[in-house]
Amino acid sequence: MLQRFTRRSSEAHRSAIAPVLRRHAEVLPAPDSAGFGELFDRYGEARVVLIGEASHGTSDFYRARAAITRRLIERHGFDIVAAEADWPDAGRIDRHVRGLGPSAWKRQAFTRFPTWMWRNTDVEAFVRWLRAHNQALAPERRVEFRGLDVYSLSNSIHEVLRYLERADPELARKARERYGCFSPWQDDPAVYGHLVERAGKASCEEAVVKQLNSLLARRLKRLAADGEAFFSATQNARVVRAAEQYYRAMYHGRAESWNLRDRHMFDTLQALLEHRGPGAKAVVWAHNSHIGDATATAMGWGGRFNLGQLCRTALGRDAVLIGMGTDRGQVAAADHWDGRMHIQDVLPCREDSWERQFLRAGIPASLTDWRAPERGELREALSEPLLERAIGVIYRPQTERQSHYSLAVLAEQFDAYVWIEETRAVTPLPAGRSTEREDDTYPFGL
């Protein structure tokens, strides 16, 4: 099986793919037109629709994803938007869009690198729309905006303590003692992981587990009084636990830390669905590398799993995985982690890539869907491994083949694919107030 996935597709097979794509691809109008959203009604009965992106700095991906999400919310009752973002920062947007209290999200949220990933004009436009949409609904029906990621160690500790100081000062005192284990490294948790795993420093694992269990033990009492605040505090405590594990795991290898991160995102998504109640439906915004099924990629063949794979295993056809791709254009990205963002030209796609097949199909913007039983010809055409490009918050065009391409079997990785031939970079919002530094250790910032 693995040999089949890792061998190169023949030139003869590759030459037959584009004509099949041309027959099955559906032309996409502009994202702001009514016809764009209608093409995604076919996914309205799903429980979770995961919408990817081939880079974290491309406006067209954000606009397309927002248009799909608006349609799923308005016509099909989706009530959670869950993003590859930190829980506390996304919580500021959630308070804003649901009217839960003051929230200066544009000044205070997403202020650490990479700021432009969520602090950009496309996200701002969606947040503005979602707030207006929610204002017409009863509070219990308003759509949530949540974060799935694991990097907010310092902010999540702060949020747990802030909640407990209001709800239970004695528990707050105990929590401060437990979290005090992190004090020397809160703003640089990678150093904590290094000292524990390489220098024999005692870990904080027991302290963070005790703190989470302390909160969970009071679940029924607190939920009756203030369910939303308690739920958010508990999720922040889970982030602290997962972050502690993550920053230790990164010294055991990329696969272990990657798997821990995506498992946390999946567990958070499950918690959101459970908290929302029966009938909850979620749209997930994340990179292709997280939402495509890892078992169909070189990443999975190397021992990693991801959010899309876990959702597909748990939900079957009630999870829809939609990827995105482009040939050329511009992207907002940095040259290295914690570097300065600048607008870069995206190189035209490689000859031996999936992107080149969509380019050859000759449709500038399209949706290609192969879930239906009658799409067997299309699935067969997409069932061999080709290279696929992934740009995170870092783009290194000078080493693009090694840095950004890996093999994937498209038919098994996704259920559908949005193709936009030429794309533009996101426009960042003005810089906010940065209070911390927490490293992402995956080399290309996916």
C-alpha cells in the first residue's frame, strides 16, 4: 500500500488528469455573488465542514472560506466557526460577535507572530457580518467563533486565574500556586520543554493536571450558575495542559508534537459540539495540512495524523473535507519564524504537482467535488500521488521544492477542492498590543 502511494505517477497518467478535471469542475463565480454560496449547499446536511487553505496569507482563500461559511450558517443552521487560532484570542471575537460583553478584539487579540493570520481585513469583514447576523437572533441561537489551537500557554493561564478570582478566590490562590511552576518560562515555553526533556528539570505536568481536575470537579455547580464563563475557563485549563505536553513533546520529534497539537484541536472541536448541544454543526477553518486526511499524504505515511483524519474517522460522511489551491500570485508571509511579514510573489506551480493539473484544466476558479457515487472516473484520476504545495506563515521560494511540496493522493485527502488560479495577499490590520511570545515549532508555520 505504502509503495503504491510513494511511487511517482507516470507521465501518461498525469496527462490524462486535466481532461477529467475539465469535465467535472464547476465554475465558481466571485465569492461575493449569490451563486458562489449555492454551490456549497450540497454540504448542508453534514455535521462538520472543514475548509482548508493552501497558505495562511492569501486573501482569496479567506474570502472564499467566509462566503462558504456564511451560506452554511444562513441556509443550513451551522452555529460554530472553529478556527486554527488560540482559544483566548478567538474568545475576544466570540464575545464581540455574540454580544457577551466588551471586547476590543482588533486592539488586543492576535498580537503575537503571525499577527496577519487572523488580524486582516478579510477576517474583519467576516466578523462584522457575523455580529450583524447574530444581532437578529436570540442569544442562545447566536453563532460562536472559537479557537482550536494549543499555543496560548501564558494567555490561557491568565484567563483561568481571572475567572477563578471572580468565582472562587480560594481556588484562584491554589491555581496561582500550581501555575507558578511555569513562572520562569511563561513567555518562552520552548525553553521549558528543553529544560525538562534535555536538562532533567522537573515538569509541571502534575500541577496542570491537578488544576484541570479541580475545575472539572466543580462542573455541575458552576454550569448552573455561569455555563459560558465556566466552559471557557475549563477550555483554557485544557489548553495549558496540552501546551505543557506540546512543549515537551517537540523535543521527541515533529511527529509527536504535531499529533499532540491536532489531537487537542479535535478534542476541542468535540467539546464545542457537545457544549452547544444536540444538532450543533461546525465549520472549521484551518490549513490544508490540518483538514485534509493525513493518511493520504507523505505527512501521514511518516507517522503523523491530523484533525481531518480524526473527524473523518469519528463522523464518516458527516465530515466534509474541502481543500484549496492556487498556481501563482502573492502571499503575505515571513522568511523565518518571528520575522517581518512582507508580500511575496508565489512561484508558478511545479510541473509534477496537483496544482499544475488544475491549471491545465483551464478553469480559473472552480469547485471540484468527488463525493457522489457517479464521480468514479474523477476519483480514479485523482487516486495517484502527486506533489502538493503548502505555504504556512513562512514562505521560502528559493527552496520551494524541499520547503513546501510533499506527495498527496488528492482523492483520499479531500472530498472536494476549490481552485483559484491567481491569488492576492491578505491585508493586515494595524498592529495590536503584543504581550507574549510563544513559539510554533513546526518549521513552515502550518
